[in-house]
Amino acid sequence: MWRDAALLLDMLIAAREAREFSEGLTWEAFQRSSLHQHAIAQALENIGEAARKVSDETKAAHPEIPRSEIIALRHRIAHDYFHLDIVRMWEIVQHDVPVLIGMIEPLVPPEEPRGQMEV
């Protein structure tokens, strides 16, 4: 189960990065910025890659996480990148990613403040 906890943390970190990359960005600015498009696409792909590796037990315990849709998006980004629908990508980062963060946060142990971990 520690592996699943690490994968859920990877999903959470990537989801937070996707949101961070879109902070203060308008739709118009996103359309013009290939930098932001690439950064957000990579974060979404990372979410899907971690979701793909989560165990069957964790999948069964948390059916509320739309794992198959997340993985399908990852495959689309990885294998058909030049045909991505940036409108849909924008909608995902604005609406779906915050919901996903809310689903995953309670499943991940609280982060230790940097420099405060006991050795």
C-alpha cells in the first residue's frame, strides 16, 4: 500500500502543478502560450501515468476517482499530442483538476514541513 500512497501523492503533486501553471492565466493567454499548454499537458500526463499504476485494491476502494478517464487523457496526450483539444484541456485544468485534488488530498498523508523530518 505504500506504493499506492506514493502514486496518489504523485497524482496530487501533478494536479497541483497543473493548477499552478494556469494561475492568473486567462483563456486568451492560454491560447497564445504554447509554454503553458505544454506545461499543463505534461502535468495532466503525469497524473494519468501515476493513475495507471495504482493497484486494483486502491481502485476498488476509491471508485469516485475517474481513473479510466484520467488514463484515457494520458494516452491521448502521449500518443496524439499534436491533435489535442486545447479547449477541453483548459476545461479540465479549470474544473476537473480542482475536483480531483479534493478527492486525492484526504487519501495522502499530510506533508512534513521541509527540514522538519526526523532521520
